[in-house]
Amino acid sequence: MVNLESGDRIELFFEDAPATTLCGTVGRLLTDSDEGMGVEIEDYTACWIEIVLDEPHESRTDHVILLGTDFQYRLSGRPVNVRKRHE
């Protein structure tokens, strides 16, 4: 699990398509209540990470990554690997 903060530059790699690399910036870290979720979801999610991608993906640049309680990241339901960019 990567320790992310607002402003961090990141790279995302889809587990089912590792050749696809997305780059972006962490905007905000959100709780379940920030995302409008009820208490029943807290068994499944650790936090939500709002990101802005450098290049559009699925015709959008703004996305939310889910960090599950299983310590797996997901973007649009697809497992992704996240790492910080050192620029």
C-alpha cells in the first residue's frame, strides 16, 4: 500500500493490462461519508482517492480510486497498482 497525500504525482497500472500506464495527481483523500456512503460500506473500503489524470481515460480526467480494506486499489472496478512518481 502506498502512503498518498494531496499533491502526490502517481502512476497507475491496470493488473489486467500492465502495458497501460496512467499518470496523474492526487487531489483529495476522502472518507466513506465524504463520498456519500453509509456505515455498511466501511467493511469494504479504507478510503477514496480523488485524482486528476494527465491524459483523459474513458473520456474523463477526474477519477476516484477506491482503496479497499483488502489493501487493493481499484479504478472503475478494475484492480490497479499505484506508485508514486519521483520527478
